[in-house]
Amino acid sequence: MKKTKLLWLFLGLIVVVNLTIYLSRCCGEATLTLVGDLFPVICSLVSVLCLFTAVRKFREWDFTKVAWLMLFIGIVLYFIAEVTYGFLEIILKVDMAVVFPTLADYIWCIGYIPVFIGLIMMISGYRKSGFPMGNYKVYGIMGPLLLLLLSLVIIFLLVPIIKDTETTGIAKFFYLFYPIGDLFIVFPAIILVYITSLFGRGFISRPWKLLALGFIFFTVSDLLYSYLDWLGKYDTGNIIDVGWNIGYLLIGLGGIYQVEMIESLNEVR
Amino acid sequence: MKVYNNVCAQRIYELLAPMIGDLMARGTIRSKANFIGLTEETISSGDLPRLAAEIKKGLVVFLGSDGAEKLAMKISQIC
């Protein structure tokens, strides 16, 4: 069976198991915590391995390889952060609802930087490729929608956090960093989704499409997490966790499709 | 599905269309042929290396230099 098919099946399995456990709350808080911490570790590890394989497939150290390398480094940092978070919560029994930020948050924040660089490199490389950027009217519509998203995040998330006198300065920094960092990721991801739509059924853009969708899932979960966590309403085992797992696996799928695409060039007659 | 009278153009199209989609493939062949002073229907086997080099530039961002070079080699020998 092709690796892409296997990974799709794995994604489906993770989502079904994840949703079943979270929605039914069948197995107790300890199991919820274990699943909530273990699944992102597994999914991020899968993503790391897939992206590593993709980076290795590019033989020459060129712009494209560096862009994928940046994404790989970012996801490696996310994986380390997930392991750290799980270790703190499960092994050291740190109450993550009370302790914020933790070491995991520092690592996640650093991870945003190479991810952003990688996505921007892809868009920049595409602009130089000579392929069309699409209909500028679409960007004209996208712009205000993204501004609307930015406004909503500022009004409902950032301003209340800034005004909150009960939150410490360092916690405030991280509560603010996550949504701002997410916007820096989601904007190029949305542009990539549009660009890849220009290729219709062409398979060359499929890896990018999956990467972009993966980061969009991430961002949605992250923004919801930031809001709920600041309100003190986020606990491990929240349904939004599924978004992160889906995000990681979609990013991994992007890597595997990229590998298969490069390998298929050897078979083209 | 586009059909060209020119054999070289048709084979390049059949190679590119599954990769970049029908519209992009047609647009790429037209724009790159025009860039080197040709039309889609006047491409000959002698023009293929130049045409392949131009097409390669656009594909590097997706395939990397090595992958794009492999594809360019296939295009330069396609007819």
C-alpha cells in the first residue's frame, strides 16, 4: 500500500479514536490527559519523519530544499514542545491549567519562526517561477476578510488579554504571541491554498495544499486554545486538540506526497 | 483535453497537464514558446532544449533543481 494511503488511513483512525474518547468522556480524566498529550506527540513525530524524508529527497541545496528544511525544523521544534508538555503534565504532574508558560511554550514560540520563513520562501519562490499569482480580485476580497479576522482576534483576544490585570507579564507575552504568531502563519497558508487552487487537478501543488491546510487547522485550534486558556476554560481533552493532530498529519501528508512526486519523475516516459 | 497539431507541443502538454493541470499546461507551453520566439504549433525538436530550460525555471520551486532538471531533460528529448 502506498505511504500516502497509509497515512490517510492513520489520520482517519486518529480522528475517530480522538473524537470518540473526547466526546464520550468514557475513560476517565487520566486517560483523557494521556490521549490528549500522547496523540500530538505521535502525530508530530509522524510529521517530522515525513518532512525529513521530503527534505532528503531534494538532492541539491537550493531554495526549495531550504524552504522545506525550514518547515521541518519548525515541526521538529513543535514535536519537542509536545514531548516536553506531555512530560511535564504526565510524568512531573505539573498542573498545566495553573502553570503558564512552561518550557514547552518557549519551544513552540521558537518553532513559529522557521515555519513562517518556510511558508514565505515558498510564496516568494512561486512569485519568481513565472506562474500566475491568480486573479487579483481574489486578493482584493481576501484582504478585507483577513483584516476582518485580524480585527476579531484583536478585539476578542488581544485587547482583553492586554487589559487583564490578573495575568502576569510573561504569561501575557505568550498569550499574545500565540495568536499573533498564528496570524503570521495563517496568512501565507491561505495564499498558498489559493495559489494551489490555480493548478486544478494537477498533482504538483498537492504537497503545498496539504501543508497549507495543515497549518490552517493548527491556527484555528491555536486561536481557540488561546481564547479558552486565557479564560481558564481549556483542559487537556478539549475537542480542539483534534485540530492539532489533523494539522500535524496533513503536514506530514504534504511531505509524503512531495516524496512520491519526486520519485515519480524517474518513472515519467 | 487540449489537442495540438504540433507533435512536440502535444507531447509536452501530455507530460505537463497531469502535473500542473490543463489550463496551466496550456498557458505554460504558450508563454514559454512565445518567450523564445515561437508559437505552440511551430515547436520543433531543435527548439526543445531552450523550451525545456524555460519550463524548468517555473518548476524548480515545486520539484527542486534536481527534479526540475530531470523533467527538463525529458522535455528536451520528447520528440
